[in-house]
Amino acid sequence: TKTVAAPLTRPVNHLLLTVTNTGSRTCFLYGYPAVRFGEAQSVPPVIEDSQPQAVVTLEPGQSGYASVNLSATDGSAAHGHTAKSLTVWFQGRSLSGSVGRSATPALPAKGVYVDDSLKVTYWQQDMDDAVSW
């Protein structure tokens, strides 16, 4: 797979994660991405309401998506800082722990601003579904 992290202009303070199946077999995105910005000690919580009806299935060449709400739009959250690196882990079918290798997609050179309101969506089959949260 190939993982890309792209900041979005709308919605504000969001990052889109795109995972593309670069192999020759079907692969699956279970649960949600476990992300770590910089040297964070824990992964952010998932937005429970974003859970899709089915496991995201990627045929060769297809992509799956998740969005990351980086920070509060009104500046109300604490511990804001700029992160320069991102690590993404993938959950297995059991949704406990990570499987395979982690991905380290590049962030913009200036980094991204994150705070305590940081949260992620479940993996989505459609990009519009991912960014609607």
C-alpha cells in the first residue's frame, strides 16, 4: 500500500489520509488508523459516528480514506503544537493492536498544528464520507 497525508482547506484543520492498494491482491482496511504526530504518547480517539456499514475493501489500484480533525477551529483546546512527523498504524481483523508495517507519510514542510481535540474517522470507502466528519 501507499499512504499519503494531505491537508485540506475545507473542512478547516483537517488532514486526509489516503491508502492506495499498490499490490496485486485485494486488501482490507479494518477499523480506523492509529496515528501518532511527532512524539505523542497516545493515539487520538475515533469519531464513533463515522463507523461505516462494512469493512473497506480495496481491489488493486483502489484507495480508502480517513480524515484527521487536527485542532479545534475556535482555539478552545489545550496543548496545541506543530507536529513535523506522522506515523500511521493499521488494525487487523480483530481490531486489537496493529498489523503489518506502519506508514510514515510526509507532512507539509511547516508541519501541521494539532491540539487536544485531535481525533480520526474510521476508514471509509469514499473520500466524501471521510471528509464529512
